[in-house]
Amino acid sequence: MKKLKGIYAGLVMAIGLAIIIIFLYLTRKKNNAFNARRSCKIWFPLCGFKLEKIGKLDHSATLLILNHQSLTDIMCLEAYHPQNICWVAKKELGEIPFYGYALRGPEMILIDREDKRGLAFLLKSAQEKIEQKRPIVIFPEGTRSEGNEDFLPFKMGAKILAEKFHLKIQPIVLVHTKKLFNTSPIESLTNRARMVILPAFHHYEWGEEWYQKLENIMHTTYLQHYHEMQQNLKS
């Protein structure tokens, strides 16, 4: 059943994304197709999934920092964030035929990790998005974790952005999104995931070691909710 549920969720996502991409093209000049992107929230009820939301989004936050374990992570924020967010993603994702337009069309920041000018491009692009009043979203781990107890080490991109532009940071912890929908192997192990929204802050309020402190707080929060949800999964 877990494989069948995963295949069904993947098909719904693929078909739904294809429809959204058509509307992205048609409405890309209207707030970066914001309304079309928000429609991805229908994926959750269509698949029988529930996303539990704890905490409140701060509409004044300009940098959103999330742990990363699944494609579902993007769906969570696109579906429920009320602003025209801008993701920082790998350039190769935007080069995927057809589906890459989901990143290119809304003008997300696509980084070439092999290019030595990548940091300069990130800073220039981020400044443009900030001037457009678009909150920036970044996965500090850089790639997906296994979705178990450990995070991958945080890379420095989010720290540099926060300090360079004095951004207001809101951490968001995602739990069980990989168990909700995993692509390798394709499966769905649960119907429930959780989005824990922590209070927003400015980096200077936490001192020089703020970034390490942030990683520790996010991981501690993650483990608390992860173990709670694991118990529910077993019962």
C-alpha cells in the first residue's frame, strides 16, 4: 500500500504541476503567477494528506530558512505562505524540460554551484528580490536529508544573506514530509506531516554565533516533533 500511495501522490503532483505550469505561463506577469502557485495546496486533500501547522508566519520576515527532505517541502510553503516568496534553488532544477519552468517562470533564484561567481550572483539576485518585496526562501542544508533524526550541516549562504542585507529571519521546521511523500523509493508512509513555524528574529539579536544557535534550535525542535510523530506512526 505504501508504494501504491506514493505512486498515486506522484501522479497527482505531476499532473497538477503540469496544469499549474500552464497557468504560470499565462499569468507570470501578475505577481509572478502567485495565484497559480498557491493552487498547489489542493494536492494535500486530493492525496488524503494533512499538513499540521504550528505557529504563525511573520509577514514582515524577509528570509525564510527551512530544513529540506522532500519535494513536499516546496508544496508546504507555496500552498500556505500569503506572500510572493522567492526560492533559492540549484540551477539544474530549472533546466529540467517543462517542469523546470515552475522555477524559471516565477523568476526564482537559480544558483550554479560549480560557478565561482555563484555567491556574487546570489547577492545580486537577492537584492533585486528584496527590492521587489519578495521574501527569500532557502534550504541551508543545500540538498535533501534522509528525513530521519539528523540534519545535514548548514551551509553559509543563508548566513551571508541575513548579515549582508540585515534580513528578518523566520525559521520553519518541517517534519515527516519525506514520509508523507518520498521519490526514491517512491512511497508514502504516513498521511500527516507537520510545519513548525518558529518566531522571527534579526541576526544581531542573537550575537555572533547566531547561525550555529539557529541550527541547534531548529534541530532540537525537529527532534521533539519527529519523536512525537514517530510514536503516533507506530501506534
